[in-house]
Amino acid sequence: MKKIVITVLCFFAGAHWSLAQDDLMSLLEDNTEESTVYTEATFKGSRLVNSHTIQTRKKAELEFLISHRFGRLNSGSYEFWGLDAANIRLGLEYGLTEYLTVGIGRNSHEKTYDGLVKVKLVRQSSGKRSVPFSLVYFTSAAIKTLREEDPIPPNATRMYYTHQVLIARKFAPSFSMQLMPSLIHRNSILEEEGDNDLYAIGVGGRIKLSKRMSLNAEYYYRMNTPASDQQFNSAALGIDIETGGHVFQLHLTNSRAMIEKGFITETTGDVLGGDIHFGFNVSRVF
Amino acid sequence: MKLLIKSVLLAIIITTSQAQAQEKYMTKEGHIKFFSSALVEDIEADNHKVQSIIDIAKKEVVISITMHDFQFEKSLMQEHFNENYVESEKFPKATFKGVFTSDKDFVLNKDGEYQVELVGEITIHGVTKPLKTKGVIKMVGSQLEAQTTFELSVADFDIEIPKLLFQNIAEVVKVTVNFKYDAL
């Protein structure tokens, strides 16, 4: 009996000696606390198709973006299916800090200059601190410099301001979605075109087709359009191809312009009528 | 008398088992660096949050590496590393489990340098491969330092390098390990 007791006692005392490497690993895991992992690469680049994504530039990162939007595919062979009428936007975006990106651009469409600021307010994360979505505040001011009237009207009448709250969630490594509630303020607008302030809600997403390719889509629903509205909601479909430091994007959209005040509020293309523009973006990050 | 024997035996067992516990060391700030040179640009990253436990008595070591903690100089390179190469969302940690032999027996609480040979298995990107390397363990005061260097082939771990980027990314990566352990 006493021998049994001693043996049992020895067994219990010595039991914890017999740690195998797996037990050592469990010991390691027990001793380390979970960390917060911030979601990365919700989208491949700073643009979904026409819209901005929640991706901002990291500190001291510069992005050069060349965007093209051609004419309508249904404009026939003489116009080379729209390729002859090319609109281009050249833009630069720079990360002042991890959370603040600023940018400038020039559009050949109506010779419009635009400036933008993107502020990263909320980052999606998992682990110790779990946050289900990312949120970025986007604002832009644009000035149309096309001389279409004589005398040239004052600058204030040619200014447009955009505010967007971009809310996105990476649901899975290959699937992300984004909501874009937007407000575009037009300083000067014709009465039949509606209010100076246009409210719209955009929705978009992307599905990764392979490690470096994704299919993107977006749609904007304009909320307070006037009864006499002749325009259409913007819809776009795109493919992203990412290679190292470049992102190539191929687009099909019913919008002619490439900045928010253009594609959200001034889309005159009827998708069902075949008013589709082909376009492509090339983005390079330095 | 028998009670005395029992108590002494128990006391010996308890004290020696406590002594065994002294032979485990742990770090949560281990440093692993990997480097590969290629025509276009060198690829280099440092991880200063590697976790490891080493057991001097059993001559066992385990290492747990959080892939997200590798810091690159270029943030775009870091993003691609995580998203496209090691797919850290699917495989957040790399691990190593192994045993080692040393040229001489370990003497605790005394400064010394030991040449060791480490044999084990490393798991990266969900793929486990055997790993064998030589290293040095130094006892410095109450700390234990361990260093080793070895090479890994990227393709061994199903890490795809697309043809386009062939020029950028080398196939062989040099890994440098430098841990400073404290007694657990």
C-alpha cells in the first residue's frame, strides 16, 4: 500500500517532466497573448473602378495614376467604337502620414483640376481588438476651367465639392465590399438639374479571381434627383491586374468623367442603350 | 522511519522537478531576419517579435513566428509579402520544432559558449520541411543567447513566384536567427 502511494506520488510529481516538443509549443502558446492584426489589402489599389477605395497611401508613398476613359462603344466604326474620343486624368497621390493622403489631378474632360484628401479613420482588425470594417473620409474640390462661355464666369460658379464616407469590409481574402454614401455640392447649377447638393449612395465590391487579378463592380444611386432628371445612375465593371508596383485596371462604365462630381452627378449614358465607355487605369506606386 | 523516507523522497522529487523548470528559457522578442538578393532589388525583412522556448535539459526548442510582424523597408513589398507570397491571412504563423545536440554538457548559471547542431521541422505557408542547421548557444549571466544562420528555398514551401517577377525575387533566402532568452 505504501509502495503504491509512493509510486503514485512519484508519478504525479514527475508527470510534468515528460513534456514533448508539442507540449513545449502549448506552453509557448499559453504564455503569449493574442495581438491585434490589422486587415491589409482590402482592395488592390486606391480605385475600385471610378470610386476611391479605403486604401490610402502609406507614409511617404507616392502614387502616380493615369486614367483613361474613351468614348461610347456604340458610336460605330467611324469613331473606332469610342477610342478616338479619349479622356485622360493624370493624378498624383501622396501619403503625408499613415492616416492622411493628399492628391491632385487634372482631367482633360472639361479641363477640370481636382484636389483630394483621404483620411483613414477606422481600420478593420482581428485578434485582440476586433473591428469589423474600415472607414475613410474622402473629400475633393474640383474646378472646371473649360472656357465654354463668353465672358468667362467667375471661378466660384465652376467649383464642385465632394464628401464621401467610404466604409469597407474585407469579408474573406478574396471578397471585399464597400459602401460610399456621398454628397456632391455644385456651386452653380441650372434649376432643372436639381439642388446644389446631391446625395447619393454608392455600393461596390471586388472578388479576387486569382492572386493578382480581381473583378470589381460599383453602382451609385442618386437620392434627390429632380423630377426633370435626364441623367442616369453610374454603373461600372472592372478588372484589376496587379504586377509588383503597378496596378492595371480595365473598365466598362456608363460614365464619361473620372472624378466624383462627374461620374456620380453627370452620367448621361444609358447602360441598356449601349452607352458604355471602355477605359483603363494604370497606377504605379513609388 | 518510513514516513521520513517518504518525505525525503517527495522533497527530492519536488526540488529536482523545480530545478528542471529552471532549465526552460523563453523569449517574446526574438529577432529573425531574412535576406535575398536579386537583380532588381534586394529583399530584406526583420521580425523582432519572434517567440520561442528552449529547454536545456531536454535539449528541445520551439519557435513561433507571426508572419505579419516581418517589417520591410518598402511597405508595398510588405503588403505583397503578406497578401501574395506567404498568404499570412491563411497561414498567420510559421513554426519550428526541434532538438539539438551540443559539443559539451550545459552548465547552468555559468557563462559559456556551446556549439550546437539543431535538427527539426519548419512549417511555413502550411508546408512542413525538415531543417538542419548549426548554431551557437551562449550562457550570459542569467540569459541564454542563441544564434544560427541557414538557407531556405522559397519554392519548397509552395510560395509561388510568378514569372513576371522572376527578376525581383530570388529563390533562395538567407535566414539569420538571434534570440536572447530569459529564464522561464
